[in-house]
Amino acid sequence: MRRGKAKGAIIGIGEVPTGRFQETEAIEFAMKSAKLAIEDAGINKEEIDCIMPTAAMFSGVFTNEMATGRMVEELGLTGVKTNCNIWSGGSSSSNSLKLACAMLAQGDAKNVLMVQAEKLATGMPSGQAGIDLFAFAGQSPEWEIPFGQNFSSLTALATTRYQYETGTTDEQMAAVCVSNRKWAEMNPHAFFRKPLTIEEVMASKMLSTPLRAKMSNMLFDGGSALIVTSAERAPDVVDKPVYVLGEGGSSTHFVFSQEPDMTRFGFAKAGRLAYEQAGLTAANIDVAEIYDSYPIYQVIAFEELGFCERGGAGEIFLRGDTWPGGKIPCTTDGGMLSKGHIGAGGSYSLLVESVRQLRGTTGERQVPGARFAIETGTGGTYVDSHATILGSEIP
């Protein structure tokens, strides 16, 4: 095995369930996740020399505390050389992992702790405050918000245009929600675990045509953590390291109205870069952990990453190829549509799930023989597209 080809390796993961936890402080989510990750890696906590917390959307105060060393103090660490906040919305985990691998390659760190915690369900002044935060994030206060633009409407625009261009049906879009729920039913950390049907999705309240309520995500509390080390060191620390084989990204705009094409994003470019680095193609991928704040964006990324031709994803989701036991398992923790939206934690969860799948530790939702996974993240109004390829081995 040629270890030099990998950019780094994940040796520890930790995660708390997604839900509504009024009496629990966000620091508890971070601490529990970090402790689980340290225990999972089997290292002494003093071996952690870099901490990368991700911003929490529910509180600027909490974000500032994490950026200025709260985890160093709470964990009682004495060997930390770097503590820095990494924030790019839903792509924060992707950028944190890239920076962690770069620091490891340069010899500036030995073990990097990435950590995220959020209280979007119970930490905001009100439920409406959380809704408003997301409804208008990444929207122009001059040229979009005053004219009625919000996340539901821009998602509806993208969905309508994509359906017009490809012929994809509402039922096929609903099948994405059903696919993700099939996986969430088997995930004890997911909030929504009750079976879901296409008929139920189609019968739910219309938010912004053709986007329905059960095609939208909901805000929750939660947290997760990962420990990253060098590919050379990893096999000496744990039995089953998960290697970072390839990474790619593309950033295109700020507000959605400036997106060059609202139905084509940067995942084709990001995926191409990641595949080239890893020496793999879509045909080698055993599990696709795709960011899924709404069905349309999961569909577009699925296609742009090479799993089918444009316009073909809807039928693939509808016939069950992405479901448990299917040919192309997709978003196997349930994603934000069923596990729940915890800010930047949406992509963190997919990264943690990728590690579980490649270790073979996901229980009844395990993809048999999974060796390679692709995971995506994206921030704001889909301003960037990131793809990360992970493997239980180095090809």
C-alpha cells in the first residue's frame, strides 16, 4: 500500500444525536463529540496539537469562545499550538479537512481535532428567529430580499428550471426524500425515523411551487468531531484508518441571482479534481454521501459527480437504486432531510458517516464491502461545491 498518495487520514470520530435539547448547552455537544473522537482514536488527549472549531450559527458569542480557545481549556490540553475557527457554511468540514491535511503535510501539526456544535432548534431567541436566519442567508439585502426572495423561493426556481430542462417529475423529486428516510430509519442519531412515502411528500404543504414542506429540512441541535493525522502515522495508531485520497472545490458566486446557471453547480469540476487526485472514477465509488438540504441539490450533485447522465437521477432515486440494498447507496445517515439540519454540521455528519461506512461499523445500514466514498459540502446559496474522496485503503 502506497501511503504517500493519501493527503491525510481520519483516525477518530464522535457524534451526538440530532434533536431538540433545550437543557443542554452547545459546549456539551462539542465536548462529548470531541471526547468520543479521542477515545475512538485511542490517543492521549495531549497528543492533540491543533483544534479547528467551526462557527455556530445560533450564537456569535459561542462562536467567539470556540475561536479563542474554549475547547483547549475545557479539555485541559497543554500541547495545542493552533486554535482557529474555520467557517464557510455547509462546506466548513471540507475546508477544515483540507487545511488539516495541509498542516499535517507541512509538519505544523500531528493530530488535528475538527469540532462542530450547534443549537439551531433551541438556542435561538425563538423558532421564527432560526427560520428567518436561514430564509435570508446569502441573499442580497438590496436586490433580492426586498422583492420576496428567500431560500424556499430560490430552491423552487432551481427545481422548476431543472425539471423544465430534464423532464424530471415531482414524484421523482419526492423519491429523494424517501431514499434519505430509508437510511434514517436505521440511524439512531437521526431525528426523523418514521417511514415516509412519496404520497406523503406529495400531500404535504406547498411552500413555493413545486417545493413542498417534506422536501424541506428542519433545524435542530447537535454536534460532531473528527481527529485527523498523517497517512504515514495512521496505521500505527488505529486498525482501520480512513484515508483522504482526493479533494476538489469550486466557488462561483455570493447571491443566487449571480449563479451562472441555477441548475449546474461546481460539483463536476470539484469531482474531477478529487477523482484525479485519488486515481479513481465514479465507477469505483461504493457510497455517495451527498449534501442534501433540498432534493434538487442532491440530484444535481449526484449527476455532476458522474453517477448518471444529466436528467437521469430522478428515475434512479425513484426505482430505489440509492436506497438500502441499492446499486448506488446515497446519503446513508439520512442527511439533512431526515437526520436534521444542524448548520455546518450537515456536512460534518456526512463526513462522519463516510468514515463509519468505510470502517464497516454502521450496523444494519452498512454498505457491504465499502472501500471508497465520496462526500460533498456546499455553503450559503450553493456558492461553492466541494468533493472529498475517502478510502479504507490507498489505491
